[in-house]
Amino acid sequence: MTGHFEPRERAPGEVSANAPAGPPGAGSGPLAGLGPLLQEADQLLAESVRRGLALRLAGSAGVLRHCRRCRDMVTALDRELPRDLDFFAYGKQQRQLGRMFADLGYRADPSVEFSQEYGIDRLIYLGHATATKVDVFLDALRMSHTIEFKGRLDAPRPTAQAADLLLAKLQIHEITEKDAKDIAALLAAHPLGDGDDRNDPLDAPRIIGLVRSDWGLCYTALANLAVADKLLAGWGSAGDVAVTARARVEGLRQHIELAPKSLRWKARARVGTRVRWYEEVGDSEQQGQGDAGIRER
């Protein structure tokens, strides 16, 4: 799968969709209360840069922080503000990250504090400033499905890449309206493409490469795109945002459907939904995680 799906030239004066969006001010509007949460995120990101650590904002806060267009799309869709902060990081830097959070006054969740000494793939911190909780996923997001991102955090940007932000939403087994709005915002903000920053695209081959070899993830992703499309059809107040997002939802769905599938995918497809195709996430892991692309309680 190569080339751009929706190439376009940027109009004079148009801000790149990849230009990071700074924390909003304390003005009026749907995002008026978001400033403190993103300021907390930026403080953590700045400290990680100072210490030479790869820490990237993910979840719904990551969608908002990713670029100005993402924030505009979230505003148009009237998405409820996130409460938690979620980050992607490298497992090889686990100890340094733990030291950083401790130095900044964050306290590890008692349920995982002991196990952190022995190497795990997720760090959880109790609310310290604005966020009710802070999660740090190491090398992979392991929830309903596994999305590995090892080696994808090296670009000097504050957030995870748009394709990984989208995958974190598409992998949810039981999607919520908030998740659907995040999917819509990402797709409305970014044309589908191959990752060439010239046209600000969303790296569709990254998504296709995962779903073409994993039937379970493919099934869940297609189901979630269908849910997002159905909800978008009823959001008339979103105007052109909904129209653009629906077109790109359909475009992504078609590319997933038409992509050649692996032998592993085909073998698992023959079993279908007779066998559970997703991982069940326990209530202790789910609690407060809706803004990370995980089902909210």
C-alpha cells in the first residue's frame, strides 16, 4: 500500500495539521477548562526532554495536543474534556521514568508499585495536580488488543503519532461516544496517506500493516469505524467536520477491507467470533482509563 490517498497542496497561510497545539488559555468555550490538564502534561514532557527520556502524550489529551486541527475538530464535536493523562514511553527507560515521576511528587498506584521493581509494561500514578490519574504504557498498549509502538517515539514531538493515537481508539472492544469522537476528530484533521508530512496525512499503512495480520484487531477496528460512522451521521451540528470524517472513515474501511490478508489472518477468520478475539481488561485496569482509549465505567 503506497502513495497518498488524499494529496493536497496547503493553502497560503494555512497552518500545518501537524503543528503541535499548545495548551489552551482560560477563555470561554468547550475547552475552557482544559488548560491546567495540558499544562501538567507539558510540564511532564518538558522534564522528560531535560532528562533525555522519550515520553509522548497519548489518549484523548494526546488527540487534543497533537495539532491545532485536532483541537478544532474536538471542539466542533463537543467532546467531553478528558480527566486523565496517558503517555507512551520505552520500557528500557522504566527506571529513569519512575525516578522522574517520584522527583516531581507523583506517587505510584499501590497496586503496581511493588511490581515496578521487576519490570512491567505499564506505570500508574495517582492524581497529583490536575489529572485524576497518570498512566505510562511501555513499548506497547495492551488492552483489548495490543498495539506495539517500540521505536516509534523518536521524533521530537510532544505526542504519539496520529496513526498510533487512532489505533489506540480502534482497538477498544466496547467503544464509547467519547472514543468515537476522538476517532472522528483524528480523521477529520488528517487526510489518509503514507506518512509524508508534506500533505499532513495520517499514516494509513501503519494501520493496515497491523490489521491485515491480526483478524481480531481487524474485526474490532472495522466494528468501531462502523459505530463512528453511525454516530457521525447523527451529528448534524458538526457540519463539515462530520462530512469529512465520514468520508475518511469510509476510505479507511475500504482500504482495510481490500488489503491482502496474511495466512494467520485467514486462519483466524475461519474461527470467527466463536472464540473470543479480544482481551478482557479487568475493572482495576479499566477504572478511569476511558481517556486513554479504554472503555469508561
